Amino acid sequence: MTNIHSTTPCLLLDTARMTRNIERMRTRLQSLGVALRPHVKTCKNIDIARQLTAGQPGGITVSTLAEADYFFEHGMTDILYAVGIAPGKLPAVAERMARGMTLRIILDHPQTAKAVAQAAVELGTRFRVLMEIDADGERAGLRADAPELIESANILERAGCHIDGVMVHAGGSYRCKHIEGMRRMAEQERASAVAAAERMRQAGHEVPIISVGSTPTATFADDLTGATEVRAGVHVFQDLVQAGLGVCEIDDIAISVLTEVIGHRTDDGKLLVDAGWMALSRDRGTAEQAVDQGYGLVCDASGKAFDDVIVTGTNQEHGIIGKRDGSPLNLDRFPVGIRLRILPNHACATAAQHNGYWIVDSPEQAQRWLSRCRGW
Amino acid sequence: MTNIHSTTPCLLLDTARMTRNIERMRTRLQSLGVALRPHVKTCKNIDIARQLTAGQPGGITVSTLAEADYFFEHGMTDILYAVGIAPGKLPAVAERMARGMTLRIILDHPQTAKAVAQAAVELGTRFRVLMEIDADGERAGLRADAPELIESANILERAGCHIDGVMVHAGGSYRCKHIEGMRRMAEQERASAVAAAERMRQAGHEVPIISVGSTPTATFADDLTGATEVRAGVHVFQDLVQAGLGVCEIDDIAISVLTEVIGHRTDDGKLLVDAGWMALSRDRGTAEQAVDQGYGLVCDASGKAFDDVIVTGTNQEHGIIGKRDGSPLNLDRFPVGIRLRILPNHACATAAQHNGYWIVDSPEQAQRWLSRCRGW
């Protein structure tokens, strides 16, 4: 660890932990008999994506067209763009399909279906579409029994588009208080996708793909009968939100932000470090959980967590570290100049603040760096 | 506006508003007889920094060594690195000074002073240091009457370092409820810096630089006698936090995130757009203000704000837009595919999520793009 020569703050990746996380999800989904289509918005790196897709059919899920381009340039062709398509992006989608990308888009509104149908005709492109289904009223999607589901599919089919299937993401699983809740959410997710596909099949559509998932539901699903693939992303690194949910342990969290102590606040027994929200993100995903981890849980330089020490505040390039209960830290234990690591509330958000990862877990890899793609 | 060909989401910059903001601060500081050392962590772009420093002595303030490098490569040599120096960065500072950068560092702890003194001897570098002074107990700095102030300066002087002055930032000004509070905070900032400098002068140090500032205190200071320079950064773009403080009007905010409507939530009368926290940041700086702007205030594509429409929730690449009072939006006014703009809570945080700016305010510049530097 101490052989990281990078300036602080920087993002560290413990590949041993990451590999364990990847293997655990692989074993789980194998036992459920369903393929993984990893969501690579968490890692945004090709080496990690290759490890995630090893032994899988090879498809990935992305959250931006910039990710689609980056992974395609590195040889990945089967790509689900899992954010409701903005009609303004259809020419860009068509252009990528013409270059050989098997790019699937999602939508949940007849207005979007009409825009896609119109672009299909104008651009001469048979778009590949999954209908987005709502399992929990959390964000987007049509309910499995919504009339707009068949209406939209019919609009698309008349324009020559491929109705490749349905997809669902139970984001509500992130707010469950118990494992039993996540298990029920997984079943709700599965059942709504299967019900929607069933209706679409009765209406004459083929629906080969039934895509479900989130890290919590993938971790606790009892049965995924009917689903053809599971999407999960954050399991690759895990984070404090997942640990708070019971999806992982603190010791599974594979990324952290390396920082250095730059000052002491003797009045209130707090530390100043050189990692602020620019390095940690402003994510406060544990704020509503049983244990609020502030802007991140603090570890020593080797990665061993202090149970009761968190980042209590952030400015752009300043972090303020204190005890969770507000009592003063023994500042003598944290002299100016020592390095600490901070575990993230939300791996996707913290990683997004960085251009890449320093690999830290094996001596021969100590100075290896993995880049991340960025933008839209 | 509609001639922006970029994909959504992207960051727009209205240079007419920006120029007005820059001119307003310039006029103010001229009337107070003090120079501006702009904090370029907000813009992170050389063209904007040149506009900010025009008519000023030319020095800038940065928050990372990556910014220092970027602006130095573009010809700016007088740079204050305004985050307490991490001892691990001293070799990097020495290397930059050897290349001709007039790089000043700050510190507020005798431990840091000792580390700087030791590095000065080991590296043969006469570091240039400002002592960081605390005006409000908000973040960092030594109080003007702290014994550690003279102790630290003496440690540095014995090692041959330059004690170039004092600096203070009244971050507490961001939490003021009234203009009178910001005015008092400006005086508190000025007085603490001047008092600290006076003590250091009595102890035999020269203290040529007395650097004060924040956008709120720079905007409302009555008198800056004794200060040699003011640091302000966010005034270049302004934002909803500044508008909430009374520092600017909503119509002064020069950056916004362009987004496209991707869906409707008919159950609760909300919109889905393709700008989530990745494009907006997770900053909720208006949450504690009188008017909570959610994750940003929504405007039409031309930049005209809807007073009562805000981003109520964000996921990575999804934004949820609704009325501030929770009542349903008239979704017919916002069909799928139209574009909207979102004003940021905190300009520094939102801009940091983007690789650059699209210039939008004059037709001939419509496709001009300004890049931002990034990282540490």
C-alpha cells in the first residue's frame, strides 16, 4: 500500500476483493441458472468488464453512449443501453448499429415509441428495443398491465423495429430494511417482467429477452424462473450502502480513496484531509440507513476500517474526519502527513470522480493503473 | 440554443452572463481598492481564467496541483495552492518551483511547518508559505491569537522558507441568512487576517500578502483595509446557493445542464430526464436555505426558469423533475424529446462532472467548446 506513488487523493482498487465479489455473484447466478449482463457503469473499465463477463454470454449493460463507444472499441459488441432513450439520441444509436454494435435501447412511453418508429423509417434503421417495466413505482417503466405496453410495442413493430424483450430494475431494493424485503423485491421484479413478457407474447410479440436485476435483488433472489439475464453492477466493488443493506460486509468493499492528513481541529477533535467531495462525491446514500457513514468510513493506510471514524463533512478538496458519535478523536493517533483510506457510500458515485484506479493488493501490481471512460 | 448538436446531458455556458458577473466583481473590488486573485477551481479553464485575471495582477488560486500544472502550461505563473499542504506533496511542489512556477502553499499546524522545514532542507527548496488563518471556526486555519502561528512561522523561517503572508477563507459566509451577516463575516475575515499579520510582523516576519475572501464576503464587504488581495471563484458562474444567499439573481447564473425528457410518470405527474447525479452532481447546497431547489431549478431550452419546477430526485443517469410543492406537473407541456436546462445548486460541483462547456449565448459561438482540467 505504502508503495503507491500517486499524489493524494486517488482511487485505490483491491483486486483480490473485487475478484471475490465477482466470483460470488457468478456462483449465485449459476445456481439460479441465469446469465449475468454486468452493468459496467460502476467500473467503466475494459479489464474489469472482461473479468465480469468471463464465462458469461458476453453482453454488457451501459448507462451512456460514451460507455457503449468505449467498450465497443475494446471489442464488446452486445450492449444494452439501460436508460430510457432520448429521441435526440436516435441518430447516434443508428450510426452505432450501422458500425456493427448490437445496441439495444429501452423505452416506456408511447411518445418515445412513436419517435423511435419515425426515426426507424427516416434513418432506415430497425432499432432493437426492450420495453422498460416498472416493478416498484420507484423510477421509470410501464406496469406489466399497462395498455401502453402493447400499444408501444405495436407502434415499434409496424415501423420494422425488433421488440427484443423487456427489462426491469427494482431500484426500491435499495431502500429495503431487511433481507426478506430484498428477496420479495427480487420476486416482484421477476414476476412483473415475466407478466409483461407474457402479455406481449399473447399480443404476438416474440420477447426473447427478459432482463431483470440490481445488486440487492441478484444477491437475494430465490428463483429467477423466466428471466434470461440479470443485470448487476455495484457488486463488482460493493460499498457502504450495500453493506448497510446486508448485501456485503465492510471487508468486501474493493475501492477506497487514499488521502493524507493535512491538519487538526483541536477545538472539536477532528482531522482535516485532502479528500473532499471532489474525490469522495457528495453521495450520502447511508444517511437513511441504520448506520450513517457520513461521506465515508475511514480506514488506516492498509485498509483496516476504524469502526467509529467517518468523514463528517466535505468541501471541494477538504474532508473533515471525526468520530461517528461526535466525541473528539485522539489526534495524536493521526499526525499530519499520515495516509488514510476512505470507503465510499456509493461506489459508482465515488469512482466517477476519478480518472482511474491504482491497483493495490499485490506487490507486483502496485503501480498498475486502470483508466475509466467518462462523459456522455 | 437549439443549435447545440452535442448529446445530452451537457454543460452550457452563457458567456454574456459570465462576463457580467466578472465585470461586477471587478468593479466592486476596484472600488474597495484591492486586487482579485480568482479561484479557478470553479472554471478550470484557461480562457475563462484569462478573462478573470484581465486588469488584475495576474495571480490565481487553485485547489489542486493538477490545476496548477494546467494553468502554468498556459502561461500563468503566480499560483496560490489554497488547500493545506499535504507533506507528501512537498517534492511535487519543489519540482514545480524549480520549473519556474511561483507556487505558494498554505499551512495551519506546527507539524506541517516542521514537515515543510525538513523538506526545505532535504530538497534545497525555499518554499513560499502563507499561514492559514481561521475566521469562523468553519474548517481550517489558526486563530489570529494562536501561539502556533508564530511558532510555525519561526520553524519555517529557520529552514529558509519565505513567510509570504496570511490567508483566510470565511466559509461560514455560505450559511448566513442575511446580507448583514455576510457583511459582518467579511469584516471578521479581514480583521482576523490583519490581526494575524500584525502579530507576525511584531514577531519579525514581513508578511507582504494578506489574502482574504469568498464570493459572499467579496460581494458584501464594506471595507477591506489591510487586505492585499481577494479570492473569489464561484462568482464567475454564480449558482442557486449564491442566489439563495442574495449574492446574485437567478438570471445571473451562467451555467446550466442541457437535458432531454425521456419519460413521464403519470402517477405522480413527474418527468424523467437524461440528467442524473452524474451530470448534476449530488450537491444539495440549497437544502438548508429558505428555498430548497432540489438538485437544480428547471428552465426551458432557452434558459427561462420555471419558478416552481425542480429536480426532485436523481439516479446516476436519470433525473426526476416535479413541482416544488409536490403537486403534479402538466405533463402535456413537457413531451418526450423536448430539451430543458437545469441550473446548478453549486457551480463548482456541477461543472466538475463535465469535461467542458458548450458556449451558447451568441450564434457564431454556438458550437464553441471550452475544456476543463481535471484530477489531482
